[in-house]
Amino acid sequence: MVSTSRYRDRHSTSGAKSDPGDAKVLADMVRTDRHNHRPVAGDSELAGAIKVLARAHQTMIWSRTRQTNFLRSTLREFYPAVLVAFDDLTSGDALEVLKVAPTPTLGAGLSRSKIAAALRRGGRQRRIDQRAEEIQVALRAPQLQGPALVATAMGSSVSATAAVIATMNAQIVELAKELDAHFEQHPDAEVVRSLPGLGTILSARVLGEFGDEPNRYATAKSRKNYAGTSPITRASGTKRIVLARFVRNMRLADAIYLWAFASLSASPGARAFYDYRRAAGDTHHAALRHVGNRLVGILHGGLIRHTNYDENTAWGHRAELELARAA
């Protein structure tokens, strides 16, 4: 859409816009610049289903994060002891305790047996008594108390928000199951998941966003450009700068960033390349972009040849280059 809107500037500099005018711009674009555009790629129905499920799963996680931030903000105002007792407010431990004790008064009155029972309902199976004691100590610690009526009202808000988060937790699990089942059926699943740092969910996100049309990306460079990992160069006269791409598929960029970070502990080659970029002066994020760019290229080669990832094939040339530099 961004590139298409630029064609409007050929016909008008006033900023005016109309549907008939846009239709003429699109028609002229096809007539004069057809060679600069590719036909829309047609992904398989399975790839489309994986994309829908992966996006729904990710959106649900983002929504849960917003609800969790709201819950944390509310608790900080009148019930900070819960934030001391629980690091993760989306855990079954925290949600079940908040279900029975949504206010400071109720929290301070909880016995260890009731806390332990809540932990069991939340799914905890180990260190129940020890954890119950820790939570009781945190909830009974001195804290500022607000008016009782206000605390009760805010407790109702906490109960409602905790219930929403608990429901989201269950739906995230269900969506993950559906996503896993669809992803396992795809013929490229084994190749994608063989790359370091990619579990089933992240693999499905990467596959869904890239699509599976075999002719969509003519080269690895084309795939990198779509992913937004390859840099762009801006040159004018004697000035030349290299920048990260701004226009890109943001969901795919998020998946590749997580993939690059996870690969640092799963692939010695990726870690060595990250360390090399850091030593060259890159920031952490810039170095991860370089790692992600390299991983996208490796993925492209694997999908074209339908071969699984091999550490030596992917990074062996880097080790040879380092040995040559050392010599």
C-alpha cells in the first residue's frame, strides 16, 4: 500500500484524493510499470490456515499482556503485596490466589492450607507447602491500606481481570494445539523446524508469514527483503549510510528477532557470528538483525533444496574465514 500510494504523486502534488483518481493511478501503474511488479503469489490452503492460527495465537498473547499490565497497575495502587509474592501474574499460582483473595484484607487472612489448595488448583505439583509459606509471608507483610469500600471495589476489578487472563490462558493453549496440528501436516515443517532456535510455534509463525508459494522468492535476497532483515543503502554524492528497513511485515520481523535471539544458545555458528558483529561495533539489536538476516538466507536454501539444517554447512565458511584471518 505504501509503494502504491507513491504512484499518486505522479498525477497530483496537491494531496487531493478520490476513488476514481486512485483507480486511474492503479490502471496506469499496470500499463506502464508491469515489469516492476510480480503477480500475487498463491499460497496453499494449509499455509493460509497456519497463518491465521499463528496470528490468532500471537494476538491472544498480546491481548493477555495488555490485561496483565492493567492488573499489575491496579495491584500496585492498593495491593502491592501480590507483586512481591508473584513475579508472573499470568501463572496459575497467582490467578488462583487472586481468585480467593482479591483484596489485601482477604490476602492477609489466608491460611497456608487455603493457599496450598489454591496452588494445587493452579496446577502446581512441587514445593507446594514451601511456596505457600512464602506467599503467606508476602501477603501478610505491612503495606499501606486504602479505604475499605475502595479496596472492595478494586478487588472486584482484580477478580474480573484475573478471570479474563485465566480464560485467555486456556484459549492460548487451545490455539497452540490447533496450530501444532496444522503445522505438522505441512511438507515444509521438518525443514523449517530443523533450524536452530525454532520451536513449533515460532516455526509456524515463520512459515505462515513467508507462505509456501515456491516461486514467490526468486533469490535469498528477495526473501530477506520481504522479511525486512536486509539493510537498505541511502547514498547521495559522497554520503553513504546503511540503515535497517522500516517498511516490513511486522509480525514476521518479530518472529525473526525471537528466532535470532534463541539461536544464540542453540547454534555455535550463530553465536560466533553474533559475537563477531558485536566486536565490530554493532549494538545488541543490530547484531541480532544480522544474525536473523543470515538465518533467513539459510532457511531459503533449505526450502529450495528441501534439506534439513546442518551446522557445518550453514556456518563452516565462517570458521574457515576466521582461521584464514588468524593466520
